[in-house]
Amino acid sequence: MTWDIFVALLAATVLAGTPLLYATMGELITERSGVLNLGVEGMMIMGAFFAFFVQFKTGNPWLATLAAGVGAACLGLLHGVVCLIFQGNQTVSGLALTIFGVGLSDYLGAPFIGEKTVGFQPFDVPLLSDIPVLGPVFFQHDPLVYLSYVLPWAVMWFFRRTSLGLALCASGESPDAVQAAGLDPVRMRWLGIAAGAFFVGVGGAYLSLCATHMWTHNLTAGKGWIAVALVIFAFWRPRRAMLGAYLFGGIMAFQLRLQALGTSIPSSLMMMLPYALTILALLFSSARGKGRNAPAALGENISPGA
Amino acid sequence: MRFLNYAAACAAVIGMAISPLVSSAYAEESAKIKVGFIYVSPVGDEGWSWTHEQGRQMMEAMPDVETTMMESVPEGPDAERAIKNMCAKGYNVIVATSFGYMDAMVKMAKRNPDITFLHCSGYKHSKNMTCYFGRMYQARYLTGMVAGSMTKKNEIGYVAPFPIPEVVRGINAFTLGVRAVNPEAKVRVVWTRTWYSPDDEKKAAEGLLDVGVDVIAQHQDSASPQTAAEARGAYSVGYNTDMSSAAPKAHLVAAVWDWTKFYKKFIDEYRAGTWKNGNYWYGIGDGIVDISRYGDMVPADVRAKVDAVKADIVSGKYQVFTGPVRDQEGKVRVPEGQVASDDALLSMDWFVEGVIGTTK
């Protein structure tokens, strides 16, 4: 493998990792507030559809991204209604949300399949894009990619340095303590669901506005589920989530280039690589005892009047 | 997770698909020939299902034919239910255009001897069931000649869906065409294991372009390999339909289907009572497979050369897979002076010399 191909591989890694990064970060925020939302796939594909639709109607990619985030957040709030108001099972509700989102996007999107849009176009960041290696790898992409670089640090700052972020994380660890401190853990969980779903939706927007510039069914193709696994891989930490997203994206980009260079490894095995890697990473992390870093109250509903 | 997607898709599709069927059940009985089509993908994708939909719309325009269609019907139990439904609604002819519908079609054909079943891309047929397909490899050979003439780096990329004989045969014919005009050129294959996934297919094309190919060919239904080629200033070869609108500056030529000719022939003979069920494999001479118009960048001498070979294939003077054909290891698979049999073509699981990749 020559140097040029290697640099191109790293650039492709960033592009493949970006939608995973948004979706993983979104689910991470939701889970840190104590809510398990398995509806990532459904919210992500609806985000992709909202983004496509608004882009198609208005031609404004920023408005489209906002619509994707808000639309996905509204879908996420359905999960909140089931789990926070009616105390429903979080796992079941999340799965239902995925089925609902995938089905609804197919139904609403049917008339638009194959329609193309402009969306975001790549632009080079002045000066930074001229740096050898780092330039082509990080600074010759779409605006949504650049925004995603800041996201892990912004989320980390929010969790650690703002009282709202601390209360949100505390609601995932010990809702009773939050209650005792005079705050409302349910309200924090609403926030966790909405904010998390917003970023999941933006991850979907990346797919229809940057990656493909079009609408078709099954645009997410399981990426939402990968994000759910990546949250565990990341031990619920924002920066590790970024690493996980790029590792996963990198493996996907690598296997395509390995095929192109010529290999005798069967393509079915190559396709398994990212998933095999996920299983290995999960095994490795739980063997080291760090896999138990899940928020203590994750998936547990807060009983009313507690 | 795939299952969930399918479950969701099924729920949406069945809901949409049942309503027109239910309403048509109350329509007046007429003497019209009723033809029902079942597609595996949405029609709007301008791919495989779209090429068959052109045939349905042509029939629908005939005064004595009434048609319906169901799109995005998953292979498996849903397909059988869809076929059964059409049988119950009094359809005379049922057309299903995906390989995975085969066993459901066979089963329903046995139970409904008065209904004619047309199944595209399978291999089972009976007294009231026809299997039909096209010799797309002939068009692939011609598009390979164009690609081989236009490559400057002598490196061509092929974005391929699944390693099955139909696809392997296409890659081999394409490569034989490439090397007929450019013996130095190589064809690099990347499998996506998707029939229609614009994002995956775009990424596969980009992987090939990173490695240094300057022409991209494809077998999937999405045009995203074409747009990926255009974005990097490379050339592209389309499939299914003329994909030049997706990549006007890159699109050299496409290997295309024209199923309207088949459906016209079928409905005329069915109406006259002369249609015979069987196994049909149509070639470029029947007009069912062809190549699209050339992109403006293809020079006149290349066009003339390709058109001459096309005429020879139509007249039967030349056949693709005429020996000697060597495989990747250099072993002679088709001896000099012989032509690969249809059986050999239908079970092809090896790559010809000049392909870089694996059939596994």
C-alpha cells in the first residue's frame, strides 16, 4: 500500500466515521441521562428524510440539518412519552421506535426515491487544508464533518463543567440524589432524550445531504445499530466515542481498498470485519472490567412520586 | 437488525399494496387480460424494476389489458402471499422479476394451472410457468471495449454486488471486451454485497479510484458509482438504464435492458393463444439487451469498432467467450475454437485473466 493510498484511506475513514460519530454522540447523551433508546436507527433514518425533504423544498442545507435534528427530537419525544410519562419498558419502546421510523420514512419517502439534491458541498479550510497529510485527511470535507470535530469536546465540557450537564449525568447515575438536590430528574431525562435524538437526526442528515445527496429507502443501512454498540465500546465517554466511530469507519474504508488492491480473502469475511472488531472490542473492554461503566440507573424508569 | 428493517418495510408495503387490490376486487368482471407485476425494489429507482415497469405501462396502455403492480415485495413468505392474492383476484398472468421469487412462483403455478406465470432471472419452468432472462454479458463485452479504449492508466474498477454466476459472467465478459482492445488493462473488482445501497456503492467506487483506476463500471441499481467517478474526473460505464443524467461528463456508455420488447411479444402471443411457456434467454439480437448511446467523449473510431462487433454478435458471426479463454491462473477454461456452453455460462464461478479480485 503506497503512501497516497494510505492518506486517502484516512480521509475516507473520517467521512465514513462522521455519521456514526453524530449518532453515537446522540445516543451517548441519552444514555448518560439514564434512558436507553434503541430507536437510533429509526430516528436517524427519519432525520435523513427530514433533511432531504427540507433541502428538496427550500434548497437550504443548514435549514435541512436543523429540520433533521428537530424532527428526530420530536420522534425521540415519543420514546419519552412512553418511558417517562407511562413508565413503559425502554427496550421495547426503543425497538418500536426503530420499526416505526424505518417504516414511516419508507412510506413518506416513497414518492421521492432517487430524487437528487445539492446538499452540502466539500470546501477546503484555508491554510489548514494545505498541511501535508492532516490537510487532506481532516480539512477538505463538508461543513458537517468540521462541526463533528468539536462535538466530543463540547459534550465533555457540557457533562463536566455545566450544572445542567452534571444534573443530566446524575439522573443517569442516581435519580434519587438529583431529586434530593431539589432538581427534577425526569426533566433531565426529557432533555437527554431530545438533545440525544437531535444529534442522531443530524447524523441522518449527513447521509442524505453529504454522503449521497439523494433520498432512497434504507439509507442508514444499520448504522443506527452500530451507534448503539459504539456507545458501549466508548464506555459512555465522548472522546472514546469519536475514536470508536473512526475505528469503525476506518475498517469499512480499509476493506474496500484491500479488495481494490487485490486480495484472496473472501468478500463475505471482509464484510464481517467491522462487526467482528466490535465484538472483540466489547470482549476486551469487559475483560478489563471497564465495560461496567454504564450509568448506574440506565434503563430504569423513575417511579412517579418518588 | 436487517430483520427489523424488513419487518418495518413489510408492514408499510403490505398496507399500501393491499388497498388497491381490495378495491379492484369489487370492480366489474371484464374480458380484459389481467396482468399483475411483483417487484423486489421500488420502481422509482430507475434500475432493474423500472426497466420492467416500462413493459407494464406499455401493456396498461393497451385497451384489452388491465395491469397492477406491487413494488418492494420482500423475497420469502411475503412474495408468496402477494402472488396468492393476485391469483385470488382473477389475474390471468403473474410476472415476478426477482430471483428469490422462484420457489413461490413454482408453488403457485402448480396450484393454479390456468394462470400463466412469468419469472425473470430464475431457471425453473413448467407447463404454465416461463423463466426468462437476457444475455446481458453481450452488452457487457461491448461496454468493456469502450472502457478499454478510454482508460489511460490501464486500470479499470468494477463495483460488483454479489459473487453469483450472473455477476461473475458480466465481469468476465466486460474484461474480455476491455482486453480485446487493450491487452495491458486490468479490471479491479470490489464487492459491496448490496443491490441498491447508494452510500455503500459510492464508497466502493471511491476505494477503487483511490487505488488508481480511471474508469468505473458497476452492476448495482444505484447511479452513485457514476457520480463518484465524475467527482474525481474519471470515466464511468452504466448499467440497467442510460445513467448519463447522473454523470454527464463521466458516462461513456451503459449496458441496458429493454424489457418492453419481451412483454410486447408475450402479450401479442398470449392474446393470439400461441404463447408457449419455457426457458428463454434473449440476446442483443432480440433487442432486450443493448448498449446506450455513447458519451460525447467517445471518439468516432472507438464507436465504429464497437458497433462493428455489435453487428457481428447480432448476426451470430461473433460470440463472447470464444476460446481461448484463460482464467486468473492462466489455465485455459475455454479451448481455442470453442465457445463456452450456456451451462458453463450459467454456473460461472471463476474470473478470466486480467481481473484482480476473488469470486468468493
